[in-house]
Amino acid sequence: MKTHRLNILMSLLGAMIGLFLSACQPDKYELGEIIPKEELKFSIFQDAEDPNMVILISETPGMTPLWITPMGRSTRVQDTVRIPFEGEYNFIYGVQSAGGFVQADTFKLVITTNNLNYVNDPLWTLLTGGVGNEKTWLLDLDADGVSKYFAGPLYFYGTDDSWESMALYKSGKSSEEIKTLLGIEDTWNWEPDWKGNTWFMPEGDYGTMTFGLKGNATVVVDHKMLDRVDHGTFFLDAVNKTLRMTDASPLHDSGRDGQVVDWGNLKLMSLTENTMQLAALRDPVLSGEGACLLVYNYISKEYADNWEPSEQPEPEPQLPEGWKEDVSQIVLKTITWKLSDQNPLDWCSLDGSRMNGWNSLEDYPDWLGTPDPSVYEGFSLTLNSEENTVVYVAPEGTTQEGTYTLDDKGIYTFHGISPDFTIVGWVKFNLSADNQLRIMSIEKDAMGNVTGMWLGAKDPDKPEYMAYHLVPTIGGSTTDPIEQTRKAMVKALTGNGTRIFKPDVNWFVDWVSGPPKFTGGWTSSATFGTDYTSNSWVWDETVAEIAMSASLTFTLSGDQILVEVTQKLIKEHEEIVEGETIWIEDEVIDNFTQTGTVVLNPEDQTLMIDIPLVDYSGTPARWLSSNGNDGVWYFVQHGGSTYSNVEEKGIWLGYISKEDETTIFHYVIVE
């Protein structure tokens, strides 16, 4: 394909910069000169190997560019636009000069090829129906006040929340666990049901939102409640889970129309065949409220058209497997629970999710007041799961003794005690009218130890719970956290016997910051697999072949852990040929095996392994095993993986590849 290149090169005239004051008239200002459009310098050209990749370069010095492209706007000095379909496309270049904005004439570019690799991710298909199709979405609230899938049309999340944290919340993780797992700070959620909170958005026909891949990535939004129709374009970043809409905004309510700076800058929080959640950032200045993610809930038109009302069971908290043992016998069968000194209370929806997500004393609003732990520090609730007895100690020291039952739904029913004391303001610690508290959720640390639980007292009038955050103190026992960590590491690697892991060919490798705290990462569970072109610098068929051949067998032998690595090994060496370094293959060993030992250091959660792990010599990923791929390895919590869910999530092992960067490999258990 011939490379198209536009160069507008002319000399740059001097421009008067800034505003200046007159001595006798200080309230008058003058703008600098506006640069003539003939003096704009920029380049627009197609990539020589991929003509659907268009390169944009601003060459007007000292000016902030503004590109208007078929895929949206950009202010980058150099940018890349990927256009999947053939056709004639318009590009407009402009700059903000001292005298104001000026733009060049429209540049028309004809693309004669298609590159459907840009839109072949499953998320593109879920959003649009696939190439040549379009798909229509509705806000999940209709004129009759019915939400057909979600509890309501709008949820609220923290500014650091994302696709990944929402998935963890749905799996039952707490905000504190998610903070640790993802290395983020502002994570919380309130998912109000609309029927109990009709004040935040009126019922109505909000219109339609149609995403299409017919000749271009287009979106048409019919905002019936805002009385306008948007015609725009969009781009879905399937890796980073973001959606960019240009000249269009997603369906939303009029009450928040003026609370978002950029409605086109969206986070994709979830997407299935029938449902989608998009998040826009609420601006604190425009809204007069704190910054947060406004998460709008959508359903496909097909789902809405085929939905039939039915008697839906009342939602209930979903507790994890083994929850009863978790809360009944952490170490001993007698556990003393106290109110958290950080976030003692909240409200919960019927499904057990917290409605406000307060995580520290500073999070509590003025209308409630800030809890003072000294007010309730004398309170305790001691449960003996062997005898089913309870001892309640009030904050002032009075004691009541009784009994309790705990059913299979997580409902405690108490007899003989009647707690009644103020936590903060007008909020008291009470049992429900039936003398009950129900488990809303359970919190665990990275080793799977219970660190807290939320108990709710059902409101007699509203579909919600008054929820109390209890944390355990284990009477009469002392535990060494370092020893706990060591045991958790041993169990994760060996299952206290033998475990065999293999490289995860779908989520092969990632890069995170750290240590000691590991954050970030840009790959996902769908980055690799059979896609041998998008990341060919580290993943191709040969890399995949070695990964699929490899296994790591960890065996606990007495107090020692042994590791056996088996793989296809390609031996090679470097040679200089005509000044260029090339790799020469020496030998291929189909079932190369070596055995080593593993020494654990639970204090910093590292492993000293005296043999290299999988060697990717003979492939583009050879460099992964040429720098530090033996010696000290870190257990890294990433993608929801912890010591307690290795069977489901596998393990990440990482080595420091450069300053503040750790290369991490994902291994999953061989089934």
C-alpha cells in the first residue's frame, strides 16, 4: 500500500504571546496575533505495513494541537488512529495560538483496506452485534418505573473503581480486600434500588443508544428526556476497558447532565450479551458533591422486548463457600467480636451490598456525624460455637448472657440478650424486631483469615439493613502472623502435598510496579490465547507452544519444598553476521526437565528458587528468561489472586525486571 503523507511546511511567523495590561487602563486586555492557517505544520500518513493505521504528527512548534478524526478528538502532539473499515475519512488539524484557535482545511484520506483485527475482540461484538451490525441499548428504567435487570438505573462507585474492582465486588470481596488486591484507594459502592430511592431519578422513556459497525464505529443516542439526538463515533479499548464517545453522550438523566465535564470519557464497568454498565466521572465543582463514578446501567433492546415480569424472589446476601466454619472457628471455637474502630456502621441493600461504602472515620458525612471509637470500645459480643452461648458486654460494662442459633442463611437469632446503645448521632446498635442479625458479608485477608464481618438488622419498613462491622479478637490465643503467612504460602504452592501448575496461555504475563506494593498492570485474561499478532513481541505460536508444554510441580517433602520444571527447550546462541546480532538454534529438547529447591521467606513473601523457571529461548520472549528469571521470586496478588483462592485464580510469580517494575507470570493448577 502506498503511504499517504501530507506535509504542510511553511515558515513560522512570530506571534505575540499572552495578555498584557495598559498602565492607564488596567482592565483592558489584548490577545496575541492569530497564526494564519497557512503556517500550520502537520503530517497525516498511513503506516506502511498497516494502511488502516493512520499516524498524526503536529509540527507547529509551541502550539497545543487539536485533531478531529473519524475516531474522536485528540490533543496529542503525535497520535495513532486505527480505522477498521475502508472508505473516505475526514481529518481536521488545528492549534490554540496566542490569538485564538485556528484550524487547517479538512484533509480527506481514502482507505482501501479493512483491518477487522481492531474490532475482533468479543467485547466489540457484545457492544455492537459484530461487524456489519448494530445493537441498541436502553437505560434500565422505563416509563412505568420498572428496572428489568438491575436494582435501578444508576449506581455510585469510587473514582478508582473499574471493571476489575466491580467484578471483585460482585464476587463478594470487601473494599479493604479490593484495595489490597488492586492497589487502589478510592473504592466503594452504593447500588440503590430505584423503588426505594425514587428521588434520585424520575421514571420515563429515556430513549435509545445504538452502537454500530456498519462502515465505521458509529453511535446514535436518542435522548428523549433531554430532547436531543446525538450522532457520533466511538472507540472501545478492550484491554483497558474504556469507551470513548465523540459528539455523543450515553443515555443519562437530566438531573446530572451538568455534573460531568466529559460525558464521552467513559469506563466500561461490565458488559454481557444483555447488560452493560458505563461510568462517567462526577465533577465535584459542577455537582457540589464529592467526586465519584456515576455508573449507568443498560439493557439491550432485545432483552427489554423479550422480558416478562414475574414474581422475583427477594434478593439475599450470597455468602462464600465454607462461611459458617469461617465465622465459628477462626482458631478457637470462642470468638469475641467488637465494633470496628474505622467503619463501625453502614446500610446494606437486601443482597448484602453496602449502600455507602464508608471505609474510614473521615468518610462519614456531616448529617450522620463522625463515630468516636471511645464511645463503643467497651462493647463486645462473645460467641461460643460449641455450646451456642453468647455473652454481650455493653460499652459501660454491664453484661448479659444468653444463647443463639445460626441458620444456613447466615441469620443469628439471639435469646437472653438485648443490645441497645448509641454508636454515633441517632444510630444505635440493636437487634431486629425478631432478635436477629444477618451476615451481610465476610472479610478475609490475603491468607484467607477472617478479618471481619458485616451483620445487618432488617429495617421493618424499608428494603434495607442497618449494618454493623464486627472484627474478631480470639480469646486466649496468640498467633504468629509470619507463621500464618508461611503456612499459607506452603499450602498455595503444594496444597500441603503436591501441586502441578502450568503457564496460563490466556493471561501469560503482566508488568506491575513495586515491590513492596504491587500495583497496575495492562494485560488481561483475554490478552494472549490464540492472538499471535497483537503482542507478537512477546507472544507468538512458538512462545505458546513452549508455555503449553511446560509444567511446574511443587512437592512438600518434610519441611522442604521441591520444584520440578518440565518444558520444551530450544537451545540457541548469538552470532554477529554483517554487524547484526542474530540467534542460531542449536538443539530442541522436547521434554527437558530439571529439579530444584524452594526456600520461603514469609516476611517479604518471596521464594528463593535455585533453578530457572520456564525458559523461552528460541522465541521473541527469550528476554523474559534472560534477566533475573531465577533466584528471588515474589508472590504477587494480581487479578484477584490470593493465597486462599489458588484453585480458582492460580498464582502470580514475579521478579524485579527494572527499577519499580516487576515482571509477573501467571500459573494455573493443572486440572
